[in-house]
Amino acid sequence: MTDLNFEITGKYRERDVWKPFNKVIVAPNEKVAEERAFTVIGSKHRLKRNYIKIKTITPTNGE
């Protein structure tokens, strides 16, 4: 099965401020894309999952 591009938007909490983010994740399906977004943002900013809120997950064409 081929991987798809998913655009994920949401916000994460940094100290007392919620900051927006927009990521493009390559994954086989929407659920895996969501998990990878939690992993990437959590590891980059040293956050637990309850400090990351995903608003939308939309499949995109191309890169």
C-alpha cells in the first residue's frame, strides 16, 4: 500500500501559551498520521500528549 501525505493542524502548549502548528506527515492512513504528529511534536518540544491538540487531519496531493 502506498503512503499518503496528510496535513495536520492544531496547537500545542508552551509554558502558558497555546501555539499553532501545521505539519505535513507521510503515512499509510489517518490514524497513523495522527500518532506520528504526536510523536514528532512531543519529542521536538518535550511535551506530553495532553499538551498537544490536533484540530484537523486532511489528505493532500503532491508534496
